[in-house]
Amino acid sequence: MVRSQRRAPPFSSSGPRPTSANFSYSAENRNVEFGILVRDSALATSVEAMMTNKHGSLYELINA
């Protein structure tokens, strides 16, 4: 993986983006949760496929 040495701005060029943080016990120990803004459809597809492939080993779906 190649990482850029340039730091990303804290906000997008179109303005601030709201985010969520959940620091409960469940969030720390049971939940798989992350936020990412991707404008590259191939990268978005790759991330989605990776998370789908982790079903059963990293997380399990629950009925809410």
C-alpha cells in the first residue's frame, strides 16, 4: 500500500462533513464501525467486498 505524505484537510473541499463516534462498551468491544468518504468507485467496491468477505469471521449480522 502506498500512502501519501501529504496530509488530508480536516474537512472536504465542499465544507464540513458530520461524523459519528460511539464510545460505549459495545462500540469498543463488539461493533465494527467506520466511516469513509470515497469518490473512487473501484476503491469503494473493494472496501465493500472486503467487509462482505469478513462476515462470519469479523462480525455477524443481527436482526434489529
